[in-house]
Amino acid sequence: MKDPEKAKERIEELSRRLNEHNYRYYVLDQPSISDYDYDMMMEELISLEQQFPELLDPNSPSRRVGGEITKKFPAVKHRYPMLSLSNTYSREEVIAFHTRVQKAIDGPVDYVCELKFDGVAISLTYENGVLVRAVTRGDGVQGDEVTANIKTIRSIPLKISDAGLSSFDVRGEVYMPHNSFLHLNEEKEKNGEALFANPRNAASGSLKMQDSTLVARRNLDCFMYAAMGEELNFNTHWESIQALKRWGFKVSDDTRKCEGIDEVFRFIEEGEKKRAGLPFDIDGVVIKVNSYAQQERLGYTSKFPRWAIAFKYKAVQGVTHLLDIAFQVGRTGAVTPVAILKPVLIAGSTVQRASLYNEDRMIELNLHRNDMVVVEKGGDIIPKIVDVDASQREKHAEKIDFATHCPECDTRLEKKTGEAVHYCPNNDACPPQIQGRIEHFISRRAMNIESLGQGKTELLIARGKVQNIADLYDLTYDDLIGLEKTIEDPATGKARTVRFRDKTVKNILSAIENSTSVSFDRVLYALGIRHLGETMAKKLAHHFENIDRLRQSSYDELIAVRDVGEKMAESIHAYFEDARNLEIIERLKRAGLSFSVDKQETEKGDALSGKSFVVSGVFAQYSRDEIKEFIRQHGGEVKSSISSKTSFLLAGDQMGPEKRKKAEALGVPIIDEAELHNMIR
Ligand code: IVH
């Protein structure tokens, strides 16, 4: 598009439609278009904004993907202080609260009951319908401005159209949904990074990240629970909540107007039942007097409003015997203690393992075999041991100490100064470390050698065919053919036989061969350097351009790269100081792996990430294998047969009619080579 007038119109149209779809998807949970159509609109908008930078609106829906960097979060004073609530755990105190309220007020009192979301409080300021500032609670008087990061939360409107107000504030709670939290910790574990203890810490940590692109990937969300401003003339809290909903904010459907204290108690009980099944954490309910006039009459103490109270649920706990402590060895050699418990039912699910974090925690608890321990499924997704009943300890119970030697290879464990974590230093020969590193190396987002999936790597290691990632590139047909082993599937406990037949071997060897064309950033990620996740590997690859410059970089040069912290810099240095790693890199270089960014590579990306393709027919620009590789290099997946989960059928000339029929029957879109290129652009 050349004409700026037309571009402006189109940008407005796309923004309006994307905002509408955002709202339908993230606030109402009622999407009305496919992810693909949404992505296409977003791509068109981004491309127009790049073409006409003068038309870029800071609140364009394209800003949701982040991009802004905040070096320092400035302190901002709240227009209205952010108070906290007085807490109670007992029904009696709720009744006492109700009695105090009734004493101060003649006539009936209505309440609004809400869930008490367990996240991070936020205050948003809208001026002329546009989000201009987002500030954390801080000390209640002033907080940190985190606007760029908040804008990545898709359920928060960047603009509201029908408020007609010059200025108002909205308050709510930013939280991390359980599935995002689990996914984040899985990633962290894979990268050998410290895990977040619970979704609240993860949400709060995410809001303080400098690069909003990274925040965008954390999938934070936000429930709103208050509106305030001179121009708002609502009479009740309930009215203000309804207005927030109308303006497009996400308000919990579990917010309810309650007439009288009996209804309040019903809400409390229902909330407690619902709690375990919610996709996010709550730690209680909040009870607020509905009428603003009554709120004003009740007033405030020095810390809290007198018109509201938080009823906190007790953490869900169970008591059981501690049978043993297992020590798990991860890919990076980090050893974590896990309590093995006599199975106990807590809040609807059986718990038989609980997290113990590290040695310090074990020492604090002073655990003995068969101790009665209190297990809590609270804010943390993984149950943890919170207490031990020493009075019930058997007389000569054996104290359980942290392992001194690796449970897998019997090497003496080490502890780095200043860190609470123990490591098994036998990186080269400790089986779970070898296995973990190879599995990480071949994983889809690293070298994508899928045909060597679990079970097969185990067999190769067991037969001494591979000890490290470089060995993969020395494998020959003769090494593999005929290998066979019966393996127990850890998920089902069932035994199955893994056997390398002619076809399997050929597939494995060609997948290994194909992996030599994987780009440098993915190779860097695949090496499995501690603390170096996928995103940072990408950043470092592009910053240093090749492995030698990265290896020679000083600590200061590393730290100067955005989001590289001390731990990451140290771990990169430690990696390159180890001669064994340098030898592996040399061997991988000889095998033809990419250790520098070339021009062609910089054109690759992850535009097709999350999409799967079935490729059929003959193509103009590429051979069939080349086009498959092209898809993979842009983050897509190639599958051999069409199912309802296939994103696209990529059709070349002379494609068989059966494939077309099947795609049409399953509603799988059929695209050609040109459309594939457009998706990447
Ligand atoms: S109202 C003056 N409503 O709880 C009243 N707070 O201890 C201000 N919270 O900092 C808060 N859910 O972070 C309110 N539905 C809800 C809430 C809620 C969670 C948090 C909020 C606040 C803390 C109060």
C-alpha cells in the first residue's frame, strides 16, 4: 500500500477489529475467528506500521507483543493511595465486622463479595479513554511504573471507546494462570534455572523484567475490582463493576451482590469449594460494603477501609508419613530433594511427592524417616512440606541427611559458594545428565531430531553408542541396525520394546544429517548451557554473531547485553572454560553445524511457530525436502498425514486428489508456495 490516507484507514480498521477479537478472546473467552485469521490481521497491521512509522499508535494492538525496554521503573505517586485490607480467617470475625458496619449505619446493608486473587495489585490510569500509566502498589503511596509490561496483558484494554471521561483509575490484580506458570517452570527447569515457588512470585517477577517482549510470553492476566475518579458518579461499588465490564475490562464472573450476611457466608463457602478447580490462585474472598455513601460513613483506619474485610482461606493441608527422600539429578547436574510420602488425599487429589527445594530447607525441617509431616497445597502448585510433628517421632528414627554422593553415579556432590543447590560434577558420565543433555539437544526447538525421541536415546546410551551430543554425528548405519531393548514407559509403567529396523535407522540418520542446517541461535540453545534459555540464546547469537566471539567475550561485555544477568554470564564463562565443552564444539563444527549467523539465517525466524504442515506435490522453488526444511527453519512442524490438528496443507503441483479431499473434509486450509512465503513475511 502506497497511499498514507488509505494506510491510515486500513490501520484503524485492523486495530478496531483486532481489539474486538482480543476482547472476545481474552475477556469474554468467546473467540469468533481462527488463530490463523487473527495472526494474518496482526501481521498486516505490523507490516503497515513498519511501512508508515508515523502512523504508529503507542496503543496499537500490535504493542501487545512487547518490544519496549524499561531500564529503570520510575517511582510514581498514586493519585489515590492503594490501601490493603484487614484479614480474617474466622467466621466470628466476619460477624463482628458485619455488626460494626450495622452499628454505624441505619438500615439495610448490601455487600459485594469478590474472590481475593493472589497476584500483584496494579493501578491503571486512563486519560481520554487511553491507558497512560500502570503502577504497582509499592508501599501504597507510591509504586513502580510498569506500563510497557502491563500493555502486553491482552485482557487489559489499551483504549476504551465509550467512557467519555477525561481521567479515571482502575484497580485490579495481575496474576499468572496455572497453565502458564507450569509451562514457565518447566522451561526454567530445562534450562537449569531456579524455579518460581508460586504463580504470585512469577507474576511479580515478570512485571519487573526489562524487556516487555519477554513479559508478553509470560501470559499474564488481570482481573479488575475497582474504579475511582472525580468524574465517576456511581452510587455503588456494584455499579462501578458493571461499568468496568461495559468498558471492556475483565471482571470475574464470581463477583456477586449479597443481601445480608447469610448470603456472604454462602459466597465464602462456595468460593472455597470452587478454589481447587479454578485456573488461577485465590487466597480468600473480599467482602465490600456496596453503597458508596455507606462506605464514606464507615471511613478508614490508618491502614484499612472500615467498609471491607478479607476472609482468607486456610491453605489446604494434609498430614502423612514421610517415607523417604529421593534425590533427583537434572540435565545440568543440579540435585533436588523430593519427599516421598505415604499417599494422602488433599483437596481432591492424591499427593505422594512433595517439594523440599534444597538442603537448607531440609536442615530447617530436621526430617527423620517416618516422621509425620504437614503437606500443604497452597499457593504453590507443587505440594510442599510446611511442618513436621517432632512429638510423634519414633524413638530411634533415622535422620535423613542430604545425599553426599550422586544417587545415579555415586560421584561426590559439590556445592557452589553462595548457592543452595548441590551438583553432581560428573557431567560426562552421570547417566541422567547425559540423557538430559541429549534429549535437550534433539528437542524440537533445539536441533529438532525428533526421530530420536525418548526410548531411542536411552538405548543408544545404554549400548555405549553415544556419550555426548557430538557422538550423534559419528553414528553409522552399522552402529544402529538391529539394536533392541525393552524399556519401561515411565508414564504407564508398561514395558515396550524399542527396535532399530532399516527404516528407523535411515530416518534417524537423515534427521541427524538435516539438523546440520539448523541456525546458530538454535545450536547455541541446544548446547544446554545452564541458565541459557531459547530467547536469550537467540539474543546472544545475534549480538555476538559467532561462537568464538561469544567465547572470548568478557564478563562485562556479556552483562552489557540486555537481560543477561550475573548468573547467566558466569555460567557462559564456566561453560567455555571447560575443555571438554570446547572439544565437543570442535567436533560439532567438523560435523557441519552452524556456529555463526549468516545472512540467510538472519532471515529465518519463528513466524510458523505452533503451526503444523503437511506437504504434498511438486514445488517451483524448492525440492520437497527443502521446503520441509524451510518450514522447520521458521519454527513450523512438518507432519506426514492430515488430521484435524493440521494447520495447513501445503499444495504443490500434481498433488494427489485424496489429500485435497481429506483436507477439505476436515476443514484444513490449503495453501500454495506463495501463501507460505506471505506468512513468513
Ligand atoms: S480491594 C481498599 N478486591 O488484596 C481495598 N483487593 O490486602 C483495596 N486483592 O492489595 C483492595 N483481590 O492486591 C480488593 N477483589 C479484590 C482483591 C484484592 C485481591 C488484593 C490486592 C490488595 C490486597 C489487599
